[in-house]
Amino acid sequence: MSTKSHSDGPGLIFAWGVRDHSMWRLFGALLLLMAAMSGFFFIFRIVHPVTQRSPVTPQHVISLDPNNPAELALIHRAQDRSFALLSDADASLPVESPLLAFHPSFEGHEIKLRDLESDTTIVHQPRLFTAAADVLPPVARRATETAAAPPAAKLHAIMSSSLARRGPASVELSGIKLTQPTRVQFRVAIGNAGQIITALPLSGVEDAELMQQLHVAVVSLRFTASEVRRVEWGEISFRWEVAPTP
């Protein structure tokens, strides 16, 4: 069967006459790639450093006898911490060549003190201050004024408005040293005869003995009798008041 197309017949659908060379091209590309990879491996090859192995010397354990002077000297060297700083080899080094020695320009010269020159013309400077003279002028003493003694203050029990109607509004309490009177407050219940039935501390201080003294002083207070109410409640607070001057 001929692969040539006839001019008088219909054209072929497939180009049977054209040979496919794609496999040869792929094979050539693979060869080129392998050559490139080989070149890269050759250029960027890993070169391991050559290690020089030192000759292995066997270790020996030597027992030194302190009774032997030579071995005792070795023991002292091993115990001396400054032995490694300056060895015997450094101490026995030969003297440096005199050609390279440093000779300063002032070598051989000696510094000596000069004789003191006698000063015949002595100038006496005037002294501005003497040991006995006062540098600062005397200061007048300030007159001290005797401070007047503060008026004595006394502790008073202040009644609330409900309790003030049945007795005094303020009662003096003697013998009680209360430093913070505003912090203490009692709530009391007054009977119809004027006596205090119950005294409850609403606030107080940390001193238990002082609170007991205040409780006794509050319970001992008396008010006017009232037949209208059997029990009446009120509050009692405290404050310091200055005694009026006569």
C-alpha cells in the first residue's frame, strides 16, 4: 500500500507519512540532563577533611614513694598549683641578645635633690583672722515666752435626742482615759424607773479593760422615771470637752 496521497482522491485524515521522532528527542534530553547532573555533582562534591590521628600511647600508672627524694619532688610539683605558670624550661632560658636589648636615653643618669636656696627677703602677710577673734558677729538670744498650759479636757457622755428628754444631755466621766472617743458608741435600753437595763456596744476600741470601764460608767447612769413607756432605746457617744474657765 502506497503512503503517497493522490491528487484526484480525497485527502488523508492522519499524516501517516510523517515519522514521530519524540522518543529520540526525549532520550537526548535525558542524556543532556544526566550530563548536567554529573557536572553539578562534580563541582559541588563533598570534601571531607583529612583528620590526622595522633599516635596512641598507652597509659601507665606510676606509684611514687615519698621516701625517695626524687619522687618526693615530683609529688610536690603535682601539688603545686603555680607549677604550670612557670616551668623549669622557662626559668632556664638563655639571656636575650644584647643587640636587641632596650637601652633608654636616660640610662646612667641619677636624679638628685638640689640645695635649698635661703630666702633672705621674707614677706610677712597680714593675718585676716586670729585664733581668738570671732568670725561671725554675736547673735542676740531669742527671748523665750512661757507657753500657757492647755486647759484640761474631760470625757463626757453625750446622749441622743430621745435620751436627752429624760435626763442631762451630757454627763462627765472621770477616771477614764479614752484616746479615740468618736469610735465608741453604746445603744442602751432605759426602764420606766430611769435605770439602764441593757447597754450594747455598737463600736469600740481594742482595749478590753477600757471598754469594761466605759460599760460600767454607762450602766451607772440614771434618768428620770417615766410611766408612759416601759422601755425606751437610745444611743450614747463620747467626746472630750474643755472645762469652762471661772
